[in-house]
Amino acid sequence: MQFIDRLSFHRFFAPLHQRQSFTLALCLGMVIFVSGCNNGQSKPEPEQLYSETHSNMLPALASAGPLPVGVRTLEIINPDQLNIETQQIADRPLLLEIWYPARNIETMALTQYDNETRLGRPFSLQANAYRDAEIITSEEKLPLVVISHGHTGYRTLMFYLAEHLASHGYIVAAIDHTDSTNADVDVANNPRGGSSSTLYNRSRDQQFTLDYLTAEQSFVKQQIDKERAGLIGYSMGAYGAINSIGGCYSFTEAVIAQDSGITDPTQLTTLKTLLNSCAGGQYNDIVVDPKWRAAMAFAPWGNQYGLFDKDALANINVPLMYIAGEFDDVSIYPAIEDMFNHTGGDHTYLLTYLSARHNVAPHPAPKVAYQHPEDLGHYYESAWDTQKLNQINKHFALAMMNCHIKQLASDCSYLKLHGDSNQNPINGVATKPWLGFADRYSAGMRWAHK
């Protein structure tokens, strides 16, 4: 494959003639979206989303690791790709944020992450990483973890997971999925914009990112493990992640017609053929990339429409953790539970946040998001503190990757849990908390393991 290196969602089809432009600009020395530079507003001050939390209240694997974290922005180009909306062949750009263990940071200052809300309001978040720091040099190769946001979203939506994993010895690459970011889609006037591109490209983008970064073409080439990688997806990103590890799509003409309004039989057949791919865009003799060693699917979208082939789910053998809210009304919790029940493999897990809805993965809402329900609804959980969700997610992400990628048997113990976490008394005697959680601090979750 040729590489070129350069510096909630309910309805899912956009008419083929609708196309969102994807424009990047350099602003104040950093790559951010044009709408964040040219709206006449001063650059927002970075805000700190996380308050200090006593270590006794954190799950065992939620504490930051011993390694300082560097971060770098990289644009990569996937050449000669089908634009499903225009039916033309063109290069597909992807913007990555890459976190990694760093060195020589003593004189450097922590950076920030600039982005915008769904309605285009710019914000800046305080990072715990050093911009363009040198990558660590060691004999140990560092596994890659790819992070994939939903529709809409942005590459730093789960930066807390990226920084956490990097501090524990991983290289983490989060994708800005072209046509599917907050900056790409005019949510107020065309919320379905970029939808067909999203459905077609999600798994392809994930696989291309893996291929690119393990092909000795980037600044991580000396340190990256070329044989072991993990994948984390949220919502539409999880729709792609499940496909990337072998959960093939099963679109029907009826489903496509229902949500697209397309009635032409030839066009419906063409779309069905294009969309029913597997494992990064394969159509025949499907082979899942053996580098994928573990995956996490937060609130995976699509099974409420029957978009996953049940036989293909049963043949998945990559360790997979589903994470979902009990009352998810976007991806629909019973549909997620059904996916878990149909997924094969010896290491398939389901973590359920009781009373939660869809927003179980994003970072806490920036201040500007509180100005409009559309923006706040991208982050807010009514029954959960988002910071607490993030800390638990960090714990399970590190347990999942350490167990199934680094093969650390001690961390596999954190995945051997029972029923619910509430410590309900049995015969008047309180039960123990889940392993890794302090007594009385593990309430509100349910666990299943196949």
C-alpha cells in the first residue's frame, strides 16, 4: 500500500449530492479548524476539566503511569479512495493526534487541545502532555492503540484515555474522521451531513491508521510495536471497530431505503454492495489483521438497525469489551446487549453503567457547551459524574490492553469480575467490591463475561 505523509446520531444517510467541505488552517502555530480561527473571537484560555481526586477513590489502574507524555499532530493521506457521495476516486486526508512516552521535557510547558462544539463554539482544554516532545528511546517496542470518535466528534474527545495509555507505555493515535467531525458537519442545518461517508469509511480509516503507523513511515517508527495493537471506538467509532475485528456489515436495501429516501433499485443495490464490507474494506476472503489484539466498543452504534452479520459476530476472536449505558437511547442498549450475546471469542466482556445513556466515553463538557442543549448533550450524563466515568474507563482500558496486548497476567485479574458492583448484602453480610475498586466506591455497574 502506498503512503503519503503530510504535516449521536439517529439517522445515517445523507443524499449523495450533499457534500461537506473539510478545511484545515494553521492558527497561532497549531493545526485547528478554520471556524475556530476566523470567527472574530479571541482564542479561549485552556480550561482544566479534571479536579484532584484522592487515590483511594480511584480504581487501581486509573492513576497516571510513570512516563511523561508527548503529543504531536500528523496528517496522513490515504490515496485513491472512493468518495461514496460523489462516486469519484480521490485522496482521503486524515488528521491524527498521536500521544507517546516522551523524554527531555524538563524545560517544556504542557500544551492544550483546541477544538469546537457541535454548534461551532471554540474551546481549549488543558492537556497533560508536551507538544512535539521527543519520543522516548528504549529497546522495548510500544504497542499502538487507535482511538475513533463518533459522528460527530473530534480526535481529542477521549484525550484522557490517550494520555493515560501513553503514560503507561503505549503509542496512541486518535483520528479526526474526515466528513464526520464537529467542524465538518453543520449540525444545526444538516445534521445528517457526511453520514454516508461515515458509514463507508469508519473501519477503513481505522485500518489505514494502523497500516500507516506500523509501516515505518512516521516519527514513531523506531519505537512502535509492528505486531501488536489495540482499538477503541465510541458510538460510530465503535461501529467501525467491531467491523475492523471481523464483525462484518449486513446492510439491506430496505434499511438503506428507509433512512435515505432512495427508491431507485439500482442505486440501492450499489449502496448495499459498497457498504457491506468487512475488516477495513474487504469484500472477499475476509482476513482480520492479526495485529489487532484487543478492542473496546463504547456505546456501539448500528445493531439497532441490524447492521451486523450475526455469523460474523460469532466468529470474532479478538478480545472485545463492550461498554454501554443501561438506558442508551441512541445506540439502544438492548441492541448492544444482543451484540454481546452473539459475539464469539473466549474474552468478550460487557460493562454496563447503570442509569447511564449514550455519553459514556467523552471528556467532561467544556464551559462553552453549557450555552446550548445541542452542545451539552454531546457530553452530559444526568445520573453520572463524567469525571468518574472517565476514571473508570481509564482503569478498564489499561486492564484490557495490558492483559490482551502486553500479556500481563496480573492485570487480567481486573477482568474477572462478578455480576453487579453494588456490594448488596447476602444474608446480611456485605459483599466485597470489584477487584481494583475501594470498598463502597464500586457502585452503579454490571459486568458480564463470556
